[in-house]
Amino acid sequence: ISTVFVGLTIASALAFMFAGMGPFDAVNHAFSVVSTGGFSTKNASIGAFDSFPIELVAVVFMILGGMHFGLIYKTFSDRSAKLFKSPVTKLYLGTIVVVSVIISADLFIHGAGTGFWRTVWNSVFNVVSYISTTGFATVDCSVWPPLSILMLMFLSVQSACSGSTSGGLKTDRILIFWRSLRVQLRKQMHPSAVIPIRVGTSIVDTQMVAAVNLYIVV
């Protein structure tokens, strides 16, 4: 995990410099983006640079910072696609896409956008920032419509994947919760059925399911 952290930090620092940041800003933002800490050398955060390439680098490494570092390591060491085959990763990335679309549409409906592509990009950037619990900002989200704010609040609670540096409940637990809920609904129709809860090819132990659901409730 430390190898992945160091590797991502070096890669992000180089990417930030290539995108136009000075060395000092690049190193500081590299440590911040990989640790999903959100600290910036500027009061206006990433928005102070007013640069799409810099924002793009931040989005890419915020997404990576929210993924399971162990799976990232296995993906590179085994030269496999384990990271992207994981149902947790699929839910994590799928949530980013779906919520970005919803927020973009909400901004357009309420006339809160600033041009088509910029509105879509602001939605994507802030969705990634919130779900990874990084906290980088390009715009003031507090003036967005209520639905958009509610979706961002949901993302900050769900958060990214276990094994990452993000906070929140974690996508893994949310996935187990929804699958356990689906199983319980199916058992209402088929009381005698034995329906295991699976995450990928693994069957989740009932004690683990109970612990996850209790954690979410608490």
C-alpha cells in the first residue's frame, strides 16, 4: 500500500507540473490529492489556477485515491484487470457517472449552469471531490439547487472504496447493504429459499452482513 501511495504521489506531482503548476504547488497538491486531504496552497483551492488540465489531473488522481490501494497494486504487479473487475470499483465509478449526470441536468433545469461543457465538468469535478472526500473546489456548490446539494451530501456519506485514503461509510459497505436488502425482499416471497449474499465471487458471511448494517445504522 505504501508503494502505491508513493507511486501515485510522484506520478501526480509530475502530472501537475506537466499541466502547468509550479514545482512547489505541484508537490503540495500531489500529497494532498493522493491522501484525499484536499489541502491547497491557494485560498480558492484548485479553482485558483483556472486551468482545465490541472483540474483533469486532480480528477484522475482523486478517483485513484478513492480506489483500493491493494487492488491497484495487484493490477500492476499481476498485469491484470482485477481493479476494474471488482463490483465495488464498478459501483464506485458508476456512482460518479450517474450522479454527475443528475447534477448536470439539475443545474441546467434551474439555470445554474455556465455553458454546457463547463457545467458538466463542474459537476464531474465536484462529484469526484465529494465521493473521494478530498474537498478540492472549483466553484461554490452552496449556491447550487437543493437536489444537487443533497446528492453531494449523499456522496460524502457513501464515500469511496475500503483500502483507500477516503473517509465515509465506504462503497463496499453500501454495496453489501443493498444486496442484503435485495436478499431480504426475495426471502419475503420465498421464505424457505437459501440466498447467499455475494460480492463478486465471494459469499459474504451473515455475521459480516449484520456488522456492516449495524455500522451504517449507528
